[in-house]
Amino acid sequence: MTSYLFIETRDPFESRDTEFVAETAAALKERDNEVTVFLVQNGVLAARRGARDPYLSRLAQAGVRVLADDFSLSERGIAGDDLRVGVTQSGVETLVEMLAREETKAVWH
């Protein structure tokens, strides 16, 4: 099985391009692929519990794994317990491990 890793750096409240990630990730998951969206930099802004939800709940419903970079969260003053349901705090070492796995296709957005 192919694994897909989407690395989302963009703030969904500034860029509608994040819809591409949501639509593509959900479609790949529906085809029984392993799919992870890793939020880094301003991409973590959507992970806040009280944030307007442009796409993360859709990903969670589709069964897509959503991770948020702990350093990016810290830099933006977002605590791990402030994350919305379906988003897990993670370190960059997890991202590196995922990128190094065979049969993983990565899309940096």
C-alpha cells in the first residue's frame, strides 16, 4: 500500500489553496491508502480548537491522520491541549521518519 504524506505550511485563513490538500487527501483515503497531513509553520493555525474549521474536521471524518508540529505550535502560542479533536501534536522527527519510509509519496504545500 502506498502512503501519502501532505506537508501543509499555509494558513487556511489566508489561502484557499488548502482546499487542494483536503480534497486530495480525503480522496486518496477513500481509495484505501494510508494518508497523513502534517501541519507545520502557519498550517498549524487551523488546528486550534476554537478556529473556524475550513477542512480539518472533514479530514478526520475521512480517517486521515492529522499531525501538528510541536515547534510550530509553540512558536504561535498554541498549547497541545488547545488542539481540536482529531489533531495530534507531533515532532519533526516523526515527519523525517515518515519521509524516509519506502512507498511514501510526499507533497509539500
